[in-house]
Amino acid sequence: MYVPTPRKYDYENYLSTLLLPQELRRTAFALRAFNVEVSRAVGGHGQLSEPQLAKMRLKFWYDSIDKCFESASPSSGSYVKDQPVLRELQHTLGMRKLNKIYLRRLVTARERPPSQAFESLKELEEYADQTFSALLHLIVEASGVRDMQVDHAASHLGKAQGIATLLRAIPLAGRQQQICVPLEVLVRHGVSQERILRSASDDKGVEECIFEVASAANTHLKLARQLQPQVPRVARKIFLTAVATDGYLERLRQANFLLTHPKCLKRDSMLPARLFWKSLFHKY
């Protein structure tokens, strides 16, 4: 089981994954590790890769998907065996039937230039769906659950988690990197990207912009939770990622949507306890 990458770069989801049934845990860690590596290929924590270098890295991960689907033969590429994340992914694909399309989406969605702004909330939601929802769909597939309502819940939860994660990244964004607040929202409130980055505590326009984007995330979170009675228990474990998303959105609300407030920047020390409690009662 390869867990260092999620534990270091995706800590909240790492905690959620620990609570999955043992037979699903290794698969989930492999998929999350792959997703982290793809995300890091284009830069992480506010640091951007050179466009050409990022493109080459993404091509490597994209091509690796086909190699991992091949049987363990010399033609499958020695680098698969040499790369621990790909080795785990290949092991997973040998044990479970997963949709290659979702894996490819994790890569192709990251081809979007970091300098390209989101035009609308719908476009932001689509990006979150291509990345965060796709990963949830893969883990649900690995669990053996085949249910349209579960798919709907995964889509909504992925959108909520993706939007919240992109909001959290704004304080770390560089000046050349576009923030996730869509242009339609900025124009509606007469706010510039520079003001979002400065995030002054007395800037009501910025507060309104962040509120609108956070509200979109919260709406998707509520829709995912409304489907909870129709979601099998094993899938509810997969959807424990909702707990961290809900926690961040609540801290953001308490901070009057100030992204740089200490409440929104520090790690949630109570998250492990809340995850365990939700898991104990088969809720998310």
C-alpha cells in the first residue's frame, strides 16, 4: 500500500481513506496518490511549473494510464514498475475493473492553463467535476457499487470539494496565476482579481464574491447529503470527504468569508474525531 504521497500532500483525504474498509483502502490510496502526482505535475502550493514542462509531465501521466491497463509484460513499460504510484495503480487495475475515462479526466482537466480564468460558476463546477468528482467515481467503482443515485451524490460532492479546495488555494496563489473566482462573479460585484488576492478584511466586495462561490460549493454539499439515505454504507465511507469540506466552509462563514483569516488557514485539529464519529454512524 503506497500512502506517503496522499499523507504529505492530501492530508484530509488521507484521513478519510484510512476509515475505508480494508479491502478498498489500498485501491483508494493508489487512486489518490495518482491524482496527487498529476496535480503536482502542473504545480502545487502556489508554485507554477513552466508550461512546457507541465505539458510534458501531464503527457507522461496520461500515457502511463494505458501502460497500467496493459498486463504486466515488458511492453507495459519498465517505468511502471520503477514508479511506486504507477506500480500501485497497475496492481489496482489488475484487481478491479475501473473506467479509463475517469482516470484520463484527472489528467486532461489539468491541461487547463493556470493563467486561464474561469468565465462562469458553471465552468468552475465543470472543472471540479472533471477532477474531484472523477476521483470519487473511481473509488465508488472500485467498491463495486453501481447506482445512479450514488453517482449523483459523487458528482455533487466532488463539485463541492473541488470549489472549496480552490478557494483554499487562493491565499497561496501567485500573481501570474488566475484565482478560482469566476469573471462573471468579479464583474457582478465590481471586484478585481488583485483585490481578491489582497483579501482585505474590510473589503465588502471581496466578501460578496467569496460568499457567492462558497455558496455554490455549499449547495452541492447539501445536495450530496440529501441523497445520503439512498447511498449504501460502503459508499458513505467513501463520501467522508464531505466532512472536511463542510468544516472548511463553516470556518469560512464564521470568518465572514475572509480567506486569510487564521481559522481558514490552519489545519482542523478536530477533523480526525469528526471523521471517526461520522463513520461510526455511517454518515457523511
